Amino acid sequence: MKYRTVLLFGAPGSGKGTQGKILGTIPGLFHFACGDAFRNLRITDPLGKLFIEYSSKGALVPDEPTIDLWRRNIEGSTLNHNFDPAHDVLILDGIPRNARQAEILRDTLDVRAVFRLTCTDMTKMVERLQRRALRENRLDDANLDIIRQRLETYELETKPVLDFYGPKIVHHVDSTQTPLNVLRSILDKIAQLDVNV
Ligand code: ADP
């Protein structure tokens, strides 16, 4: 059985994380943020080390260990009854993050909608990241060169994921709106999907 899935998509600082956390509190929706799963690893974990190595350069962690981490998390959440694949919709934030990951997950995910959050105000995005750097102690948000590199990685590697899923299921959301209005736009669309939430 494939997981019924909604993807949150957007550049670093576009507000996916904020929306994902709220959506994950709604019964019938299960939120997974790939960056959080990496940050929850212990520093002594070899994958935790690999994550620091790549994320501190603004680069993506290699695909195989990333997909393995995702599977372990989803299967763990299913076993401990936090996620019920038969009824819940998976809200994915930060995965798949390149075309190859989308290809690897082709037989696992039934992607019903992709929400592309776009923030045209670059200053606002960088400000959000720098505020988060302090609040969440994220080194990759603190340094402007790393932020620039992450934005470039997004343009070059992540954006092609949109072509993989095609324009019919991609919904554009202006994330310069307030978080409440961004949420409202996303919820309106999710309510229209035939997913019984
Ligand atoms: P943001 O979207 O703000 O850049 P995330 O928390 O989603 O932040 O990701 C932080 C870092 O974690 C990324 O820069 C990357 O190094 C790594 N990462 C997260 N998800 C993936 C993924 N699916 N594939 C590869 N690397 C990932």
C-alpha cells in the first residue's frame, strides 16, 4: 500500500516548518520533517555526523542514508501507533528533496498535492532564518554564506522535484502572507482532496 501524501515544498525560510508543525496537530494528518529527524540524531550516530558534515556546507545529505532514515522513522511511528497509514495522510516537509529521492519513493508515496510556498521577499526569508538560528540554535541558519549555498542547492537540486510531480497537483501559496492566511490556503485545498480528513 502506498502512503497518501501531501508535500510541503519551498526554499529554506519559506515557512514550511511552521505550517508543517500546525498541520501535524490536526487529527488524520501526520507530519514528518526530514531536517528534524536529522537534528534528533545523536552526534555519536554515524548518520548524525554525516548530517553535520553536509548541512554545515549547505549541501544535501546523500540519498540512501536519507531515505533509510525516513523509512525507519515512518515505520517506527506506524508501530507505535502515532501514524496509521490506512487512515492518515502523510505531510512531508523536506523530502523528497531532489529528483532521485522522488524516483526512489515513487512506489512508496501516493502524492496527492504539493504545496509550493513562495516568498518573493528575500530579505524576509533571510531574516526568518537568522531569527530561527538564535531560537533553535541552528548553525546552518546563522551564517550568510551557508544560507546562500542552501538557496542555491534548492534552486539546482530541489526545484526539479516539482517537474517530477507535474503542474496538475502543484498548488502555489504566497508565503509572504501571514502564517494564518498561509494555513488557510493550504487547509482549503486539503479539504478539497478526496482523502477523508
Ligand atoms: P531548510 O529547509 O530550512 O533548509 P531543513 O531542516 O529541511 O532546513 O534541512 C536542513 C538540512 O538537512 C539540509 O540543508 C540538508 O543538509 C539536510 N536535509 C534535510 N532533508 C534532506 C533530504 N531529504 N535529503 C538530503 N538532505 C536533507
